Amino acid sequence: MSRQRILLLWMMVLGLPAAGAAQSTQFEPSRVWIVAGTASATVRGDCQTCEEDYPYRHGYSLLGNIGYRLNDRTDIGGEMFWVPIDLDHGQLRTTHFDAVAQFRPWRTKGFFLKGGAGMAFIRNWVDTLGPGAINSKALSVVIGGGWAFRAEKRFGVQVFASQHAAALGDLQTASAEVQDVLGNYWSFGGALVFR
């Protein structure tokens, strides 16, 4: 091997750390992420001992997330999911506040899975149980997934599907006590993502 080639090889090896240092000063996306969107929602209430078959009700929902990126695959944060549904005698309004974790199995793809738990606040629960407004708190659990598309480093859009469950436990209505009440909320929609 000639001296010129050896000298060229050493110059390339010695230049690698400088090139690596120059790359590390490039723009990095923020660790904070914010999501805001809307979805089509389906709601159904049920209980363990109910003989009635409660209907599926359809409406819209609003979704908001804010969180922190732990690494290239994992985010943690909080989620707010609001669903107003029209009933025969009024409106059912449910607001879920959940702590969520989001995981991306592939770093270069937009697919993500999400799960979490928190509290749901329910107003005017089920009109078929009796007259008058019913207000309650419930344990909230959420699972879901979706796909995020990045238009640029700090902005993108995502499509998502999720199921929120609200476990109310025993619910006192105007006429009787209903045991083991559960509300299921399915949603499919889209959102803007800011990172």
C-alpha cells in the first residue's frame, strides 16, 4: 500500500469524530408532544345483572394529549377524551382524564399502541334508568392504536382508534340501585400532532 493511500486513510479516520460532532449539533425534535383531534364515537352502557339490552348511541368526541418523549419509541403523558351523546331525554356527557403511555414498535414507521388509566366524569348517565340527571365518577381505562404521518419534524397528523371503558360500580337512580354499571366508548378519528 502506498504512502499516499495510508495518509488518506488516516485523515479519514481522524476526520470521523469531527463529522460526528458536527452532526450532533443538528436540529432535534422537541421532547414535548401535543395532540388535538376529533373522532366519531359509539357508546353503550351495560351492567352485570341487567336484563335490558341497552342501545348503541353514536356521536362525536374531542381528544387532547400532552406528554413527554422518553426515547425514540416511548412517550408518556396525559389524555383528555370528551364525548357528548344525545339521549331521548337529554344528553350524556362523559370526560375521561387518563395517564397514558404510547409505544412505537418500529422507529421508522408511524404505527403506535397506547394504553392508560385514570378517572371519568359522567353527567346524565342513562336516560332509561329513571328520570332526573345522574352524575357519577368512574374508573377509566383506555387502549388504542393508530398511525402518525409527519409532514415535517415538528408537525404531523395521525389517525387513531381507541376504546375507553368507564367502570361506575353501583349506580343509584331515582327508582333503584343498579349494580356493576359499565360504559364502553369506541372512537375512530384523526388529530394534529405537534412535537
